[in-house]
Amino acid sequence: MTIRTISKTCSIALLFLVLISSPAAAHFGMLIPSDNMVMADDPRTITLDLSFSHPFEQAGMELKTPAKFFVENAGKKHDLKSSLQPKTIMGKPAFDCNYTIKRPGIYQFVMEPVPYWEPAEDCFIIHYTKTVVTAFGDDDGWDQEVGLKTEIVPLSKPFALYCGNLFQGIVKMNGKVVPFARVEVEFYNKDNKIKAPTDYMITQTIKADRNGLFSFSVPAAGWWGFAALNTADYKLPLNGVEKDVELGAVIWVHFETWPGRK
């Protein structure tokens, strides 16, 4: 065996040891509005940022033009894909969209990306990502299902929450609850000010119960992503080989700072 061969073998072995000794970084579809509670004295036009990333570590990945992007309001879906504008988020290609709120109600914004191939996991990833915006005092319908392939249906109102509140949701796929679904939770560390004590603390992982219900108490104010991960009931081809598809039901929820007593 030559020195070059030995060196190459050692490098591969070292990389393998690093991979198995470090917790896997979580991917998140991201859909973040500039305001999720539009009041009478607020600007009526909000901006929504669409990206694909590791939100805590502020590590972006390329987001290609989504397969679908729409808003559901008062039981009607409105296609917003044509309003997307290219943008750079966390150093990678992403998109944003300006949307004008015209009337009171609940607005559920949804992004369905094209499949993303992840070599490290040997599978495709599709994150059905949503966030909920409420406007002008009308908060009826925040718990309504959009009818996605997979979806987190909130049991806690997904806005007007203080940090420390308990957030609960039900994981569904094909309209049915998913028993014991794995749910990854991560903080959008936008200013990169928070440092995790260890890599294990970057992504919190919990499991739903037999009824698909999960609960999580948020420790800090800001945007938190909840991603329920399950394997799809179909495969996608890659170079003539059928590969698994990871479906993520993702919801982004903002938690407010507790104002304290005066």
C-alpha cells in the first residue's frame, strides 16, 4: 500500500468518525413573515422570506423555485408563486414576497418546495412549510387544516404566544394522525448571538404520542420551527434507482417576550 493510499484511507476514516460522532444537522424549510399579528396601526403590506437552511447555525442551502406557494384565507387558496422575488438569505439563493393584507382574518401561508436530494441521508427531502398570520383582531380559524400531504395542525394558537408557553400540535399525513412521529424543534438564531452548550442542543427532538400529539415549552422569545418528519409512501428516482423521500410537516411560530409587571 502506498503512502498516498494510506493517507487517503486515513482521511476517509477520519471523516467517517466525525460524521458518526457529531449530531446530524437538521434541515428546515423556512417561511418567516415580517409581522405575524397585523394590527390597525401596522403597515398592511408584509414581507415573507422563503428559505431552506439550518436556522440555529445560520447555514443556508439553495432554495430552488418552489413547486407551490400560496395563502389560504376564508377557505380560499390564492396562488402567490408569481409574486416571488429572488433573494439571498444566509448566503444562499432564496426568495421573498410582499403581500398586502386587505381584510381581517387568518392567513395561512404555505410553501411546497421541489424535492431536495440529500446525499448524507441518501434520500430526497420535501418540507411542506407554513406559517400563520392574523389581522385586525379576527383570529377565527387558526386551527383549520390546509389539506397538505403532511401537516402540523396547531392545538395552541400559533401567534400571540409568550416565551414559556406550551405549544401543541397534531402531526398528520394523508389526512390521518401519525402515531409517535419524530418532531425536530429549532430556534431561528437570526443574529447568531446564541451559542449552544453542545451540538446536541442545537436541535431539540421530541416524539408525538399515539394520537400524533406533541408538546413543547419554548424557552426564549423569537421564531421557532417545528418539523414533523416521516418517510413518504412513495419513492423518487435518482440515476435509475428508487430513493426514499423524507416528508416534513413544518410550522413556524413566533413567541413574544414576557413584558413583566409594571
